[in-house]
Amino acid sequence: MPERKRVAVLADSDTRWKWGATTARRLVPDHRLTGHLLRGRATPTARQLGEVGVRADRLAEVTCAEFLAEIERERYDVVVLALVGGAVQAVLHGARALWPAPARRPVFVTGYVGVVYEKLADGLLLRHGADLVLANSRHDAERFRAVYEGVGADAGAVTETALPFLGGAPYEPAGSRAHTVVFAVQPSVPDSRADRAYLLERAVGHARKHPDREVLIKLRSKPGEHTTHLEEQPYQRLAEKVPGGLPANCRLVYGNMGEVLDGTDLLVTVSSTAALESLHRSIPTAILTDLGIREALGNHHFLGSGCLASWDQLDSGLLPEGDPVWLAAQGVRTPGAPDPAGTGPVGGPASAVPGAAAGSDAYAVARAKVAGLLTATRLPSPAPYYTLTTAPGYLPGILARHRLAPDGTPLPGAARQEAEESRLRRRLRAHLREAARGAYRHGVQRVAPVIRRLGEL
């Protein structure tokens, strides 16, 4: 019996952990998964990790330098980098320093957790150098290749796939149960207090206009927790100030998005990736236009989707339907068509889907690429586009933020050896780290908004 492949996932937030771990399952169905959480402001809490619902055989919190020491020491077959672009670039340059010549090393995979609507060139070039750069749709793959080819970089790593967590049963109308509307909020879109309060008031208003419906405000995190993006104005606190309070048929909810969608009849959002999960299951989905269709909101990504709508239109009974051509370009299943993600339950391999048509598995090409790389005796050293020649004024700063020298080697003291510290010292360091995170989050969610309002006087 062949030995199970060893896969390491390095993630810096709850949503990126979800993407990284489910991507690992798509690429290497039979594997041992070791999870690493990059230490930083968005390191997820135990509650957030439990809500994601994807478990690892082992999970540890690390710095970039500590992770590099880990992958040098342990013989991982595949490393999935579920990180912001700068952190991906730091790991790739660290790996280049570890393996400056062709050698037996891990296959490096990276990509995006959802809709890519901003910083396209910057984010992509920071991910260049990985063996596979996954694109969640045909649309994204074309854009990614255009960026790399536009700077004269090798675009061979770009590989079309689909969001790994698309799945779940196709939508069935409510029938005898209450019609359920889910407003999927986002931590930083929109970012102003007034806009967020407006959207909440409209959701509450929808519940009051339709007492026969249940309106759920789907939250990403609890106050004090951080996700991929900073949340300065939590909806929980805004809800406390709704005149008259929330009606009986409107409530705040947490939980796994896939499970929430199981009972959803209309998904409403500004530009959350939850819209793609909803459309994949043929659930009526509305992308709000109340605050305009703007790049800053990300809802411009849904132009042509057939889902753009306002709360006024939803109040009047509109149930938007996705445009089949647009859906296909985004790697989303269209009604009656094979599942492009090749998914059954979230995290299951394509082979687990009864009757899955040949060619319907969007991860087949990526899986074949990984398998081919794993058979190689040696792999070339990672070769990111950004070097001290192409970006001498940019790259050193990115590496320094992760305590790496310009050549990718760890700075002195960057990687602590736990064996050199007592248990008491490690526990004290962990408590101090958590206290610092708490102070940072308090500053973002409590102090910064007050200072900003004072500045507007």
C-alpha cells in the first residue's frame, strides 16, 4: 500500500485555512495534513477554526522563519500557502534560500480564497514562484496569465480550478418551512459606520415588511475576533442600536456557511464569496446595489451575473437568478449541468460524487500537475518574479516584515527553538501574545472609530 502523502498548509486567517485545507484535499485526496497558522493579527481563534469544520492531524502556530525551519526539517510532499501575497512571497524566497539548486523539495501551491477584485497585479506577482498558482475560474485563469505574460514572467504555474469548498445539495424551495433570507455580511465591505448601519436597517426593514419570512444576519466573527479583513464596525454593536430592537423574525447567526445555506431561500450580500457558494447551489442570490456598483465594494465583479438588485426590489419580491454564461465563466455550476468543482460534500474527493461526469472535475488538471511534480527526483529552485534585480526597493521590505534578510535567510533570532525555552516561558510568551492581540483588536474596533469621528468634528 503506497505511503500517504504529507501535506502542510500555512494559513493566516480562518477563511484562508478553510481554502487551504479544502484545496489540499482536492489536490491530494489521500494525505496526512499538518496545519500551521501564521502568527499575526488575524490568527484565528479555536471557535473560528471549529466553525470552519476542517481539521488537521496536527495544528501549530508559527512565524514565517519557524515554518521554513519546519519544512526544511520535515519531508513534506506538498505545501499549500493560504496567505496574503506578501507572506507567500516571503515563504517562496525563504524556500529559494533553502534549496538554491535543484533538489528534493516540496511542491508549493498557492491561490486565492475567493473573488479577486482588487490589487490583481500586486497580489499575483507576489504569488509568482509557486509551482501552482490556482485560479478559481476560467475568467481568473485568463486574467492571471495576462498579468504574468505582461511582465515577461513564466505563466505555466497558473492552473484553472474552482473554489474548493463549493458543494452542497441543490436548492429546494421552502415548501412548508418559513422562507429564509440570509444577509451575509462582510468585515470591511462597506467600511463606514453609516453604510453598515444602513444595510442592517434595510435587512431589519425587510423582516418587518415580511413577517412570514425569517431574516438571518450571517456574521463572520464575534467582537474581538479578526478574519481575513479588519472589522472596525461589527454588526453586533450596530444591532444593539436598531430603534425598537430586532423583530422576532430577524436574528444574528454564526456558523458554517454551507450549513446556513442548507436552509436558505435568498442569499443577500454586497460582494461576499458566499454569493458564489449560493449560486453554485442554485439558491436565489442578490448582490446589493444600494450603495452603488463600485470597485471599492467589489460588487462590480458581478456585472453580467443577473444578480444585481437593491433592497427595494427584494422588498417587492424579486428573486434574482444567475446568468448561465456568467456562472460557467466563474466556475460555478449551472442548473442541470455537471458540477465544475467535481464536489459532493465539502472536502470530499471528486470520486465521491455519484455519477460525476468525466471532465467535470475542475481539479483534475491541478491534481495531475502535482502528481507529475511529485514523481520528479529533483525540482528546480523556486524562481519568483520579484528579486533584488526586478524590485530592489520593494522586496527587502516585504521580507523584513517576516524577519527575513534580503536573500531570504532568517534574521538572527527569527526562529526560536522551543527546546531552548522552558514550558513556563513558552506559556508566558503565548499569554503576552494573546494580550497584545486583544489590545490591537480593541484599538481597531473601539479606539480607532472614536478618533476618526473626533477628527470629523
